[in-house]
Amino acid sequence: MKEKLQALKQEALEQLQQVDSLAALNDLRVKYLGKKGPLTEILRGMGALSAEERPIIGQVANEVRGAIESGIQEKQAQFERAETEKRLRSETIDVTLPGRKPKKGAVHPLSKIVEDIEEIFLGMGFKIEEGPEVEQDYFNFEALNLPKNHPARDMQDSFYLTEELLMRTHTSPVQVRTMERMQGEVPVKIICPGRVYRRDDDDATHSHMFTQIEGLVIDEHIRMSDLKGTLLQFVQEMFGADTQIRMRPSFFPFTEPSAEVDVSCMICRGSGCRVCKQTGWLEILGSGMVHPRVLEMSGYDPKKYSGFAFGMGVERIAMLKYGIEDIRHFYTNDVRFLNQFVRA
Ligand code: 2NL
């Protein structure tokens, strides 16, 4: 029995030398020390031994088990050390290599145009107001003389969230909120930039989300010539001192009278080209005198005060200014497009 145990130890330790992986080591452990292994079998058979023999064989069996166990443990530690070393070697970094240059970002062309426009109006004494993109029906429509069932507020054209909440379709609600906050005080002289939403199918010139800047001035004795002078100053700073404007009669529910504003084409300087379709003019703004009902609803007495308002689509202005042929370029974020507007 003793010899059998010693032979078993010898055999196990020899095989241990051949083991070359953690998996093989585990197989070996199961083979010699497992429930169905020879050692377990020998220990189980010890009941048949005499009382003198039993402790002696038991001691030898325990010694053999201990030797095999510590052999396996040592081997396992060896494998784990080798594994760690291998990983450390593969993960070494050469700290003497030059670093990677971080890629330089750029201001988005739309942000840049918004900033340019803001600067021009700040220079004329306007303040900048912003407001929520999720808006109440009242501020977006009702207070702008667009009562329920008005054709211009078709459910199909707006993103409604609930009966009362929608994505704002213009930045006018910011102006309404400002008028309410000012409680009839003058002057009101603000521009409101921001994202607006309309349920349109996207194509080269339409986007369900776009950027608008609206302006509003309220005071005593504000008249159409103030509107015209303000817009002329704006376009001449924006597109060049020789830029001209012309106004054509139009209609908006919130202004009366209303006017579309054209600028002389900044590409051909009015002589006619592909961009202005040989007319020499480009439509860039809607505008008008604030409707008396709109003034009244937001707390301004239309007998005492008058005002003008205007609105423009920023993407359209950026497209004209930079010759961009598809509005979707602003939102697809292709860096080859965006990098063309890197500031010097
Ligand atoms: C356009 C036309 C316009 C306004 C916006 C406005 C705001 C208030 C009162 C009266 Cl609170 N009017 N805004 C007026 C005329 C035109 O925008 O074509 N936008 C892209």
C-alpha cells in the first residue's frame, strides 16, 4: 500500500512537469485528487486495514496528497506569473514617443452666423432673449393672433406633444413672453434666436428643424421707416455696405401691414446670376408692423404704442452667403463640410 502511494506521487509529480497550460493543470488536479481519483479510492479502502497499519498508511496518504497539492499550486502560480508578465510586455507603452495631436474643433457654421447677426443687432442696442423649445399653444399661436381653427396652425404642420404643448414653430413665443414680463414697459428692443420645428418632409431646402432669428421693437411712434432703416443697417453690415433692400407687400396674421424683404444678390451684386435666378434679388426676411391685437393681448396699449417685427431663417442666409446647396449639410455633421468654416 505504501509503495502504491509512493508510486502514485512519483507518477503525479512527473506528469506535473509535462503540464503546459492552466487547463491541463486543472485536468491533472481532477485526475489525481478528484472524487474518482486513485487517492480517494485508496483512502476509501483504508477501513480494511489493521489498526496498526491504518495510521501509518493514513500519514503516507496525507503526505502524498500534500505533495501533489503543493506541486499543483506552485505550477499554477508559475503559469499566473508568466501570464502577467506576458500581458505587461504586450501593454508596454513607449513614453518617449511624441504625443498624438488633438484634432482641432470648429464653430458650427450656423452658430457662427447666429453670433454674427447677434453682434450686428447688439450694436444697434437690441437685447438677446431666449426661451423654451417646447412651448404652450397660447404663446406659440393664440397670443400671435392665430386662434384655434386658424388655417395657419394645422395640426399636420406642427409637432404636438399634448393638446396644449408643441415644439415651437417660430421664436415669436419668446417675444410674447418678453412682452408679458415687461408689463407694458418700453422700449422693447430684442432679437430671439433659436431652433424651431415644423412637420415638413426634409429635402434640399426644407428641414423639420431649423434656426430662426426674430426681432421685435415696441415704443411710442415706431413706424415702417424704423423697420426699413433697421433692416437696411443689418443687411449692409451682414453682406456689405453697397447692399440694397426692397419691400414687397405680404401677409402674416401677427403683423399689419406685412412685408417680405429682399436683399440685392450678394453673389452678383444685383446684376443677375444663377443664385438669384437672374432677378438680382434674394428673399431673406418676413416683417411688418405688430398687429394691434398682438400688442393688446400681451399688455401694450395699441393706441399709445406701436412696434415692428421681423423673422428670418438662419440656414437660408448661411446657404446664400456661403453657396451651400443643401440644408441637410448643417445637420449631417460631415467634418469635411464643417472644417470649411474653421475660424482663422
Ligand atoms: C418669416 C417671417 C416674421 C414676425 C416674424 C412677430 C413676432 C411678434 C409679433 C409680430 Cl411677437 N411678429 N414676428 C413678424 C413677421 C414675420 O417671420 O418668414 N420667418 C422665417
